[in-house]
Amino acid sequence: MSRWNEKVVLVTGGSAGLGRAIADAFGQQGARLVLASRKEDLLQQAAASFRERGVDVLAVKADATQDEDVERLIGSAIERFGQLDVLVNAVGRSMRGTIASTSTSQFEELLQVNFLTAVRCTRTALPHLLKARGHVVNIGSLAAKTASPHMGAYAASKFPLVAFSQQLRLEYESAGLHTLLVCPGPLKRLDAGSRYDTEAADLPDSARQPGGGAKLASIDPLLLAQRIVRACERRKPELIVPGRARLLFALSQLWPSLGDWLVRRNT
């Protein structure tokens, strides 16, 4: 029997993309799911798909940027299942632009979506996760470890997840809470190469590509989701994909100018 059988896994941004893939990976292992999303139609479609396969799932329309919605979301999960074992903070959004063309309000918006949603959901769920000696999974990006050109506010809004995840480990690991920071490269998408055409109209062609033109193979979300489940089982602190990116991160810390050169060379 899987160790995830009857465990309760809450995934924000769980109606599509990597969030849905992570929910699927846990659901295949017998977990009960709580899916949260602002998009009612996609949310119900995802929930219906899981139910057809026999997965016990609760779908909650909620905006993770709003305190009241998050409190209602966590409350609904506890009311339905009586426990919470895993919180996956998968809400996020990328963008394209230069520093000069990105407004302060856009920085604030991306910080809210990419960072503060994780803070808000984690703080609200923390008592239940500590009781279960459970898991927090924060979905970052390679951009949470090193910036790239023409990404607007994206990297600045992902970097704080690294510090937040480390602080969670330092403060609560001894109490049994596992925190996993996931930093993947560009994911495979149906609209790759076209979703930034307008936003990056005045930028180099590379800015329109996944990962801002990073010379990396796109990652299959389903395979990444399976690796995330295994990383939770092993209670690993970080999952970086591809793993060789760790060398760039280390060099960037030791020699910033060399790190900048490597980023320019590989985008």
C-alpha cells in the first residue's frame, strides 16, 4: 500500500499545468485531493476527471491572493477530510519585459502571485500540517536561483521563495514539518513560443521562448510531478531540474561576473 493512501493533499493552482500534474501524481498513489483555482470551469473539469478515476477530490474555487479565500479553502479541506498532510503552493505566473518597462505595480502583482500566495497558504495551513508532520511544497523556478534578462518582475518575485523555504526548514523541521523547494526549468506547454508574442514584441526573439530562451530541454510536467512525490517521500529540501543547474548557482554565488557570463552565453 502506498504511503500516500488516504493522505490529504491540497494543491493551489491545481486545475491546470504543473499543479494538476502534481495532483494527478499524488492521486495515483491513493491520496485524497483538494484542488484550488480561480477558474471555475477548469477546476470542475479537473475534479470530474479525477472522480472518473476513483479519486476522492474536493474542488474549491479560491483566489490565493485573498486572505478570506485562503481561510475558507483550508477550512473546507479540514471540514471535508479532517486533516491536511501536504500543501502544494503551485500558483504562479511568468512575464516578459525589461526593468525599465516593468512598473512598480507589476512588481507588486507578481510578488503577490508568485510569493505571497505561498506565505498566505502556508501560514493558514501550518497548524494542521504540523499536527500531521506533513509537507509544504513550494514551486519555484530556476529563476528563483538566478535571474535572466527580459523576465520583467518574474525572477524578483521567485527569489523570496528560496529564503521562505529555508526559514520554514530551520524553524519547523525539528517539529516534523518537511519543506521542499522545487526549481524546474521551462515546462512543456501547448502554447510554447506564442504566449509572450505581445508582451515581448520589442524584445529579442529569445524572450518569447520558454525560460526566456534558456538552452534547456523542456520538462514534461507529469514526469516532474512524479519526482516531486518521490522527493516528498525522501523528505528532500530541494529538487532542481535539471540538476546540472546547481553548478551555475554555485558559480554565481562565488563569482557573480562569471555567473552573469554563463547566463548570457546560455540564453
